[in-house]
Amino acid sequence: MDTGMITDVMRDAVGVVIKLGGPMLVLSMLAGVLIAIFQAVTQIHEQTIGFILKVVIIVGVLLLAGGWMLTTLQDYTREVFDLMTQI
């Protein structure tokens, strides 16, 4: 296994992590910004509002895209194991 293969595997790993974690992180960030704006306008400074909304969003994303996420992770794992058998 040369450094080119290792670099490709690591690049693919970072791509899979971004693909799987990106939607949850972006939606949580948007929810946090919207809640912060709402709290600034109404002067309601309750910490649990933002936390509960973020948890609901993450659970919703996992319910909607969980199958796709699992398939993506399985495909990457199979690819890595196939590369391991070639060594």
C-alpha cells in the first residue's frame, strides 16, 4: 500500500464524514441562528428552546435520511475492506 492509496482512503473518509454530518450540522446551525434572532427580538433568554429545537431537527434528519446514511457508510466500509484484501 503506497501513500497514494492511503491519501485516497483518507480523502474518501473525510468526504463521507462531510456527506453524513453536513446536513445535520447545517440545519442545526440555521436553527440556532433563527432561535438566537427570535430570542434577541423577544428578549426571551431560555436556553432549552434552542436545545430542544436542535434535537428535534437532528432526530428528524436521522429519521428521514438514516437509511441513506447507513448505505453510504456501508459502501465506504466495503470499499476499505476490499482495499485491505488487495494488500
